[in-house]
Amino acid sequence: MREVIDTPSEVHPVIGELVARARSAQRSIDRYTQQQVDDVVSAAGWAIMEPGRNRALAELGVRDTGLGDVDDKIRKNYRKTLGLLRDLRGAKSVGVIAERPELGLVEIARPVGVVAALTPSTNPAATVANKIVNALKGRNAIIVAPSPKGLSTCRMLVGFVHDELAKVGAPRDLVQHLDAPVTKELTRELMRTADLVVATGSQSNVRAAYSSGTPAFGVGAGNVAVIIDASADVDDAAAKIARSKCFDNATSCSSENSVIIVDPIYARALQSLVASGGVLLDAGEKARLAATMWPDGRLSPAVTAQSAPRIAALAGLDRPEVTRARFLMVDESGTGPAHPFSGEKLSPVLAVYRARDFEHARDIVRAIYAYQGAGHSVGIHTRDDAHVMHLGLELPVSRVIVNQAHCFATGGNFDNGLPFSLSMGCGTWGRNSFSDNLAYRHYLNITRIARTIPERIPTEEDVLGDYFRRYGR
């Protein structure tokens, strides 16, 4: 938390007022007990989970952004928040959170202060709620900078949060947002003035967060590839890939963008993907789809998070199977700018690669990530644990997702141990400062008390003896 606060003359008046109110609200809860903090966290979580409010947020989000599917957003808003509240239940974030007497160390949780949260239009409620809950767990105030398309949803959600905060007697200014017009200038000023920036969304926003001069957590680009290995349960893999690929019209950065199938099971796997609702386009259809999706070399907003039939109609694809498809598939063999289907598509479109064997499949993934998506995640459907470990040791990824529907698993799920989050760090591979799922501990400062302990001075032999014996002095 900053000790010196910028004076009003140095800060845009809109931002100066928001931050001043946030600092005052944050100071008022600085002495809250863990129980009081947890009540505030529960209040913010229930603000989005309550069924009527959840549906209103999902409907408004789809209507105003034009992205995704209402029923899927309802499920996402509920499950992601429920999982987060499960993760936070019993977690210490006030006072002493760890004692290590053998080292003479005591750890004390402290707030970071005022958090600036940049959020995307693809998840205008779920991501906002996730950041609000995590920030409040650390006794922080938070100011959300939504995407302009997501502003109406953010405004509604923050209103619901204020209603719940009133029930537990917490100040409403703990949670605020930039209002219309949400401009790049105001967002930059908010980042400059806050104590911590957490940025999810476009890579331009993430770069702006890292260059703001304020400590920042920003996430890398998604472009998830998944391998169907020779030992996989092919039908199970295809069903999970289809569920993940189609969920919320692929708004998630964790949605599979490419599937790499090893040769011995290629035909069976492709048949299973078709049985799960996919349609493989022919060469002419692929060319027309590419021209529609990347009309000027950049992914068109017209196809982002739209249904497969809608995308097919935009591309003029009228084959009956295509117009009824859950998701579209294209044959691909190359990577890089000349092969746009090898990149992130943010739509129910899946690139399909054929690999000779597992090692070739790994190399295809490596080539894809050299173009886009390094640091994020890779999926694999297999019964071979050695192949799983090989990916973890060799590929530039922060997560290896095994035999799971990727978009549900990467950000934490009830059947894996990853923290529930909608913001996944990608490490230095993705030009990020962290490789974890963004969680409440990222919103804390930790003070460490160090006391003396009996000296533990090693001899030269203890630390260098093995080295000397093998290499000499």
C-alpha cells in the first residue's frame, strides 16, 4: 500500500475521487477480523450467485456484448464463484497466517490497498466477481475498469454487491467501477494511481498494466492445444473436447483451439468428434471460413464467441451438416501467420492436426506455441503417465491438463486441485510475472517477523564435499 498518495492536482479528477473513496473504505476495514472479512467475501459471492441476479447478469451480458450463450454464462457465473468461495473457506488472510518456530518466522497478512482490475467483455460478470471476491478477502478496495461492452453488466453486478455489502455493514466504496465513458486515458490513470493492477483481457491491456509503473499481474494469451494420444479413451476425449469447445461459444481463453491426433487412432478420433457435433470442412469451405474470420489478417469481432451456425452463415457455408454443427473443424498442418487456424480463434472452430506419434504431436504443439499461446496450458487425453510427465518437463506451459474438458479444468474445477480462477498466469513464456492461477494470495502483502534461532553453520565439507570429490578443489 502506498504511503504517499498522489495529490488531486496530479490525478484526473474522476480517478482521484474514486481512489480517495476507495482508500477511505479500505482503511475502515483494515481492522476487520477474519470472520468479518469472510462475511464480506460471502456477501460479494452471493451477489452474483443468487439465481435471479445471475440470470439478469447473464442475459444483459450476452445482449450488450453480443458474446456467448446465456445458459452457459449462468453456469459459469455460479460454478466459478461457488468454487472460489470453497477455496477461500477457512483460508487465513487476516493477522498471523503462518508460524514456523523452527525458523523463528511468523507471517502476517496485510492488504495491498486499492486494486485496479481490468476485465474483458467475454466474461463481463464472472471475471469481475472473481476479482472482487479475491480482493475483498485481502481487506482491499477494488475499482473495476470494464471493457466498454461489458460496462452495463459490471454496473449491474457492482450494484448487487453494494446491496449485499449493506447487509453486513461494510462500506459500498470498497467496490467501485469506472463509468461511461470508459476510456483508455481513465484506465491508464487508474492503473497509475492504484496500488496493484490485475489485468485480464486483450494483450494490449496486459502490456499497459505491466508498463503502468504500478505492480501488476497480467495474463498471457490463450491458444490451447490438446493431444489425443494412442492410449486415450477416444470417445471420452471427443465428448470432453466438444463440451469445452462449445461452452459459452468458446469465450474462454482455455477453450481448445487445436487438437493433435496421433496416427494410429486418427480415423476413430475424428469419427468421435463428428459424433460429438463437429463437422470437418472441405478445402473450399476452409478457405471461405478463413476469409471471413481474418478479413484483414486480424481475427474479426463478427465471429468472436458466436455459434457455429452463425459463423457458417457469415462465411456463406450452406452445406446442411455445417449449418447444424455444434463446432467446425478444419484440417491444418502448418503454424504461424500463414496458417491463421493455428492461432487463437475465440469461437467454436477447431484446427485438427495429424501426428505420426506422440513425439511428433509434442513437436506440433511446440510449433503452435512458438506462434501463439506459450505459457498457458496444454491438454492431453492418454493413459500413459510418462507422456504426461514428458509434456510437463518439455513444453513451455504452466499447466498440463490430463483427461479433462480443458476450459472447465484449467481455471479450477471440483474434480481437480487447481484454484478456481478466471485469470491464468503464463509465466515468462507468456511474458507474465507469475505462472499460477490468480488467487487471493496474490492480493496480499506478507509481513515476516524473524527471531533468532540456534545457529546452523555448515562446514565446508557439508556443502562442498561432494563437489570436491567429483571435481577437485
